[in-house]
Amino acid sequence: MNMYVSNLSYNTGETELNELFSSFGAVTSVKIITDRETGRSRGFGFVEMSSDSEAASAMGSLNNKIIEGRALSVSEAKKKPEGDRGYQNRGNSGGGRW
């Protein structure tokens, strides 16, 4: 199961997030989303666990848990729609940045 984890401290790294979730079972991947220009954490990421029951246990225990002074929000990640490239056309007809 893939989980969306938000309200992370900007100091939380993938290693710390892996350790936090691995106490509930096998973690298959961890990805903290970073700003493209600065490389700084954007405060959210994704954790994937091989067992749905272990992931459910992690979600139940870690949702609203205070980590580094912030209450984590942990939920099942929504599937990205087919063909989604991570941005939306917001109706700009010009060629500039949106």
C-alpha cells in the first residue's frame, strides 16, 4: 500500500521516515518530495509498505502523531490519473510559466 505523509518537518529525511514506518513492517520505498530549485523538502512524501495490514497499522498509529513538533497526516495515497504529468493547464493562452 502506498501512503501519503504530509506535515513533515523540513528536517525529516527519507532515512528517518523509513525508520519510523519500518517499526510497523517492511517498507518497500520512501520518497520525500523536494523543491526542484532549492532541493529543500516540501513537507510531504510517500511511503510504500508491502503489507496492507501493516500499512493500515502504521496509518492508525502515526496519523496525528507529533514528530519534530508537527502532527503528521498519514493517509492512503490516491492513484495518479493515467497520463498525468504533474501539472495542469490553467487556461493560460500565453507561452509563459503558469
